Amino acid sequence: MEPLTLVEANRMLVAAVAKATEMKINPCTIAILDPRGDLIALNRMDNALWRSVPISQGKAAASAAFDTPSGELTERWGNPVVRGLSMMEQGRLIPWQGALPIKRADGIMLGAIGVSGAKSDEDEAVAAAGLAAL
């Protein structure tokens, strides 16, 4: 498996920022994490709220941990196994819409891209634009 490179992550960040700018939404923070949930790259747009940084990372960490869009985790969050994993991760997993898993064509999961700062569906649209640049 070829891990996600910094060049690829930066290309995704550029595309995500361009999409957020095109959409004329609130400034966002975009985080790209590896499969374990460690940060690869982050971009905080000018005037993005400080809290968008940990939220974007938390959404991406949840998406990476479960290999699924973070918004699909909201209803499952009461499950004891899911809640237990969240506690093991010191509560850093955030099950809100706005993050998507990153995969190569062979289906191997490389991490996740998470966005915070706008409405949840707008965050996910920005994440999708970043993902499309891979």
C-alpha cells in the first residue's frame, strides 16, 4: 500500500479551499489525517474560527477510524463499541457530517479529509472537492 503523500494532501487542500471560496461559505479548516488519525496536513482559511481546527481533525479521525463518512456515524454513536472506541481515543472522534475517507482506486483506505467552519453539508461538499483532487 502506497501511503498518502504530502504532495497529494496539499493538492487536496488547494482543491478544498478553492471549493469553499467558490461556494462563498464561512471560512473553513481542512484537515487530512492518515488511517491512524494522525495529522498529515491542515489548512485554516483566513478568519476561520479557532474551534474549526480540532473539529475538522475530530471529524476526520472518526471517518478514518470507521472507514465511513463521519455524518453516517451520528446515529451509531450510542452503540457501546463505538462509544468505547471514542473513549479510548480520549473523545477526539467527532461523529458530525463533514469528513470523508480517502481511498486509492484499489479501495485501500489512506486516511480521511475533514472540514469544519460552515454548515455540515457545506463542510462535506468541501471535503468531497478535496477528495476529488486525489
